[in-house]
Amino acid sequence: MSSKNYLFTSESVTEGHPDKLCDQISDAVLDDLLRQDPKSRVAAEAATTAGLVVVMGEITTKGYCEFQQVVRDVIKDIGYTKPDYLFDYRTCGVLASIQRQSPDIAQGVDSSTKHEQGAGDQGIMFGYANNETPELMPMPIMLAHKLARKLAEVRKNGTLPYLRPDGKTQVTLEYKDHKPARVHTVVIAAQHDDNVSLDKMRKEVLDAVVKPVCGDLFDSKTIAHVNGTGRFVLGGPAADSGMTGRKIILDTYGGRGHHGGGAFSGKDPSKVDRSGAYMSRYVAKNIVAAGLADQCEVQVSYAIGVAKPLSVFVDTKGTSKVPVERIEQLVLDHFSFKPAEMIEYLNLLRPIYRKTAAYGHFGREEPEFTWEKTDMAKKLRSEAGL
């Protein structure tokens, strides 16, 4: 790091953002099929624009997905329930174009007595953790997610009933000596009804959303931009097309660390884009939780159809308390990155994925998020001699 004092920014979006709506639809399709057939192979993409949702992809399953119902239920849950929004769950069109998974891929991924389950694709995945927050996540992305979730909360519970589903958040954090010191700038874009004044909305969003979430990090010098254009009435798919997999940075670490490029939503865990990234987060988080390093990034890489990863790389960014070589050996000794073993270890063949599709896949202290457990920290710390 070139400087001890710097600004770092991360963004998030609400569940009503068009891209996030598509992520949730994709994962709702996945969950629906996993409930019926845990061995379903799903690669479900969604796209949306004014008045239309299209679901497409490759699915092999013993179950059956009623796409119309699943898509409309997601849109309703998010809050697109009024014709005034120019997009609502009753009247939007829903199209589906689905084919089976390629048999050329299946023969490399399916397990048999002669073949161990291989990776569903080539690629690289990263997992990251640091000790900036109790969740062992970078603070800017955690604050951005909490702001986005709070916008949805005050909309749904009636605190700010004039808010609409679409929205974005952004947090610029000031670091001193590499430690979070204060919130430098907050940016909020909140879709709203036409009959609310900008001044009223700005004040109430600050009081009900920004200040409660940021707490003492929000001070007299913090800059706040709420609806910088002055108006955000037309939003959601009526104003902006959306697509699955276009929010991969806010899905992960908000720009801290690296990203392998693969999206998560709509993919069953045989796709290592998802399971490999979840396992890498689990390993990195346990290393930080064990006190072996203040931050840790784990990279894993795969070849399609091959079970054993090509490489596993651990980087503590110079913050390790023991030699990195020792940490790498502990990772190889205690964690498997083979697809079938990751799926079993993290219990991934369950309908748990729609919840992951808004407000981040990591830093979530909820029972479905098995990759967030720190149950290996004590063993790692002991074997590292700390």
C-alpha cells in the first residue's frame, strides 16, 4: 500500500434495482428446482426491460418450474405492485426459453464409479476477509449494503411510504493508518412517488436511513448526496434494463481484493464460479478469525471436468502473524476445493439462494450462509502455534 491515509468507495443497490431483480429471479428459479430435485443442474439467466421479463438458460432436472408464478412472486415480494410504477407483477410479460445442459459439459461434471465430479467450467475464483468489521468484511461494502437494506426496510414498514423499490447507495470511507476512521461521503439514489418534495425526502432519508446505519462514523463534515439529480420517480425496469450477473462487485467485496469475473446467481453449486468463491471466502474468513492475518485473499483455479483445482493461492497482503507458507500448508491440510467435497462440506444442495441475491453473498450472519462460519478458526490458530 502506497499510503496509510486514503479514501475508498463501495456501492450497493436495493432489491428493486433491475439487475438485482434479475439476480433474485434467477436464484428463485434455482431454489424452486432444488426443492424438487437437489441434483438439478441450473444455469438460469434473466433479463428485464419495460413491461417484460425473459428467463433463459440451460436446465437439467427431474422437477418442473412454473416460471410465470416464480417470476411474478419475486416481483411482488420486491414491491413492484402498483401500475403507477409502469412495471408490476400482475401486468408484466414473462417469457421463458430453456434448454437442457449440454451433454458435453455433463459428462465432465457428473460423477460415476469411473469419474469424480469435475468442475463445471474453467476459471478463477477469489475469497477475501479482513478485520475491519465484526463480519470480517471491508467496511465500505458493509455500510453500503446496510444502507440499501435500510431503504427497503423503511419503504416496506411504512416509515417512508413514498419510497419506491429502485435505489442505489454508495459509501466513501476515510482511512487513517489503514484503519476506518469516518464516513467521508454517502450517496443515496432513492426512487420515490411524484408527490413528495425533495427537501422533505432528503431530510427523512438522512434521519431514518443514513444516520442510523453510519452511526458515529457520520460526523459534521460528512458529505451526503441524496438524489443528486433532484428527481427519481421513474425507475426500475421501466427506466433501466436489467440482467443477471451485472452486479458482481457489490455481490462480493465492493472492489477490495480481486474478482475472477464469474457471477453467482442462477447457478447451481456444481458451477465453481459459485461454490469455489464461497469456499474461498470460508477459508479466508477462518484465517482472519484465527488471528493468522489481518486480511487474507484466497484464489483457486479450475479446469472444466477436472475435480482437483489447478492452484490454490493465499495472500495476506503482508499482514500475516506467521509465515504465509505455514498458512498455505494449513489450508491444504484442512480444506478441500474439489467440487463434490465443497458442496457437501458447505451443504450447498439446498434452496437457500434467493436470499443471497440481494445485499451481498458475504458478511451475512444467517444460518443459510454456511460459508460465513468461523468453526475452523480455533483449530487453525492452535496448529499455527498462536
